[in-house]
Amino acid sequence: MLRLEDVTLIQGTFHLAANATIPAGGITALMGASGSGKSTLLAAIAGFQPVTTGRILVDGTDITTLAPGDRPLSILFQDQNLFPHLSIADNVGLGLRPDLRLSQAQRQARDEVLERVGLTGMEARLPRALSGGQQSRAALARALLRGRPWLLLDEPFSALGPALRSEMLTLLRDTARDENLSVLMVTHAPEDARAVADHTAVIDDGVMAAPSPTGPLFENPPPALRAYLG
């Protein structure tokens, strides 16, 4: 499990408090109004944003001061972070080695994950030759290849149209189940949370609420979620 133990994030007038446990296994959606601190909290968990106070623990291990690369997680951002001058195979291979000197076993693992996300035959293409959905698949493949137990998603599919976004959410749900991944997904779209999230947590007025089962939460939303939904 991922434990946010009395975590506070303070930047000027911005203040966010989180004291919650995010269950391992399955998908947890993190929702809240624009500017509420969803992405900031995700960056803190990933190690790109220091916490002001408190601790972040994964399975009881304190990771608060670990460098991003040493944490048991991978993160996907909105812009996918694909290198435009590298082939899709090389972009994905970076998940294993920054110098791309992959062993035969590593190349096989790369090819297998590309097949898993439906990109077989596109290994030599540059990102610009792929559709938005295919680029999202490549970014997901790179994260999967790292083999970390937690996957953080900062609205990586928000730029896609409804059909492609639905396709990627289905792929995410199926992959999380098949790979036994624990996923924390920032989203502003209630329909995305309803579609794939086992649990949902809401940030409101500078406080992150504890995750709740998604179905019952939306059936009987608390005031903060009701206000967000309109």
C-alpha cells in the first residue's frame, strides 16, 4: 500500500494536506478541481516535489527522501515524454537502460511489452509517425518495462478524443490486472474514474480525502464531490 502520513505541501499561498492510505492492487483515481493540487501531490509521491512535512511510505518503507529513480514506481505525464529523435523501440528501451545498450534478454522483454500494448511492427517509427493513441501506448510500454509495482498517471490520456481515451483506459485496466500493478491516476473526468477506478479520492479545500470505493462514492457523493460534479 501507499501511505501518505501527515503529508503537507506548501508553496506560497498553496497548501495541501494528505493523510491517507491508497490500497495496493487495482486503480485509484485522484480527482479535484483545477489547481487543487492533484498533479503536485503526484509529483511529490514520485520524488519531483519535496514534501514540507510528513512521510510517504510504500509497503511500510519510507521513500520520502529517495531520488525519483530509486522509488518503486513509474510515472506517466500528460506529454508522454517521448524523445522525438528516437525510434519507438528506443524510447521504450529507455525504461531499462538510459544508454540503450540492451542485452538480448532485455531486447526480448522490450519487444514483448510492445506486443502487449499493440505496437508490434512499429518499432522503427519515430513518435511523429504515430497517432496520439499509439504514442500513449508507447509511453505506457516504457513504464511497464521498468517493472515497478506502482504506476502514477498524471492525466496522460487527456489530449485524446473520447474513443481513444476509452481504448487507453481499457488497456490500462486490463494491464493493471494482468501485471498486478497498483495505479494512482489523476483525472478531471468523472467518467474515467467510473470506468476503471476501484477507488476514488477527492481533493477539496486543500485536503485529500481518504479513497473510497468508486461506485458507492458516485452514487452518494459527499458535498465536495457533489460540488465538483455540478
